[in-house]
Amino acid sequence: MANNTTKDIAVICKDKISISATVYSPSAPAVGAVMIGPATGIKRQFYGAFATYLCEQGFGVITFDNRGIGESVDGSISKSNASLIKWGEQDMTAVLDALKMHFPEVPYFLVGHSAGGQLLGLMHNVHDLTAFCNFGSSSGSLRNMRKSYLIKAHFFMNVFIPISNLLFGHTKSHWVGMGEPLPKHVARQWQRWCNGEGYVKTAFGKEVANHQYHHISMPSKWLLATDDDIANIANVHDMISVFPKMSAEVEQLSPRDHDVATIGHMKFFSRTCKHLWPKVSDYFLQFIDV
């Protein structure tokens, strides 16, 4: 659709922090609206082609940079107070409110990529969602990693993160191909949660006092690639176990079956995998009365 429009906006969170977002508006009235929850350290522009596709299917869409990432870095990243918990409680909650404001009175959905799907239970307004579809969202538990990836994962989590935080005041994850530089509190929580069981479950009753994981019962679809070293099937089920009331449909995607060289943890959102995107849009469309 030639008349789709995009607009960059500032989203103000409840704690007054401003984060950067982009709204994609379809040419006709939106049939539904989707927020795309980014993976750890991934900028919103990475999801631009996928967001445009959803917009072409009639959805309003919002993408965003979590605080401390991309255009949502305020000053020195080493002074950022961003954390995974604030991403879920503050940023994702505010982004959904912004989506509702731009596209009122339609069904709302979340596409979560990795952390973007893990943290939704921290959103105070998560029950405003009709359904969600995650890709590559899992506990990331090191104990379930393939042996071929385990050494690399242990090094990054338990050596690189602590040393980088100590030397630089933040984690230089871009040095090892792990997205944007990470605020130190984000990286520390990521390290603890991946060393634990059930990811965010590790923080229940500690850093996380209030959450919605035990109350979420909406339909969900969990996509993972068979060549994903992080979100393998064991870790996806480990994450799903944190949602005791939730209905979860799980689908594994093999690169060979879909005529692509690799999907892994990131390539689902690249144009090379655009023939897989209807797995998301078709899933959401079944909840829309047309």
C-alpha cells in the first residue's frame, strides 16, 4: 500500500524517561495494532521491513528503542539506570499506551523478539493485549545450551559482561556481535537470569515484586528456529513454564524447509525470511472480525 506513513515520536514513561519510537500507519483504518518488542540491545530500525509488512496487512505498528539503547540513550550510557525490569515495567507499558492512543478501539497484539517476549509479564497493562506472537523468546538458560555454543555463551555471560562493566561502566556487547552497547544493570540482570531457571522467574520475590506472569491466559504463538543456538526448544519450554495459565502454540522453523540458509536468533526479521512473516500476521488476523 503506497500511502502507508511512518512517524517518529517520543514516548514518555511513567517515571518521566523519554524513549524513541516509530509509528507505522496503514492507508486505511487499522484492523488491529501491533507493538514490536525488541531483543536485548537491538535498535528499532532492525524491525523496519517487518513493521512495514504488518502495516501493509492493515495493522498499525509501533517500534521502539528501550531506554539506554539506540536513540533512547540519554547522555553517557555508563550513567544509564536502565534495567531489564524497567524495560518491561516502564518502557513496554508506555509503548502499549502510545499504541492505543494512535490506534484506538482495535485489537492489540505484541510481537516479541527474544527479550521483547520474555518481559511482557512485567507490563502493568499486558491484559490489554488480545494475543501475542514471540520469535526466539526463551529462558536463554545456559544449562540447556548446545555444547557447541556453551563455551561462547558462558564466556559472554560470566566473563565478558563482568569485566566490561568493571572496565567501562557498561557492557561493550557490540564488540562480540551482540547488538548495541548495554547499560550495566541490563547486562547484570541478563547474566543472572540466564544463569538461573525460567529467566525472569529468577527474580520473582526479589527484584520483581509485582508481575502478571501468573495471570496471563491469552493465546500465544512461540516461533523458534532449529538453528537458533540461544532459543532452543528446551529453553523455549523453560520460558513458557513461567506462564502457568497461558495457552501456548509452539512452532519450530527449519531453514532447509523454508529455503533459506539460516534463520538463527535474528534472521526471521530480515527480508530474506519475509515469506515466513505471514505466520505472524495470519495468527493475529484470526482474532479480528472482518
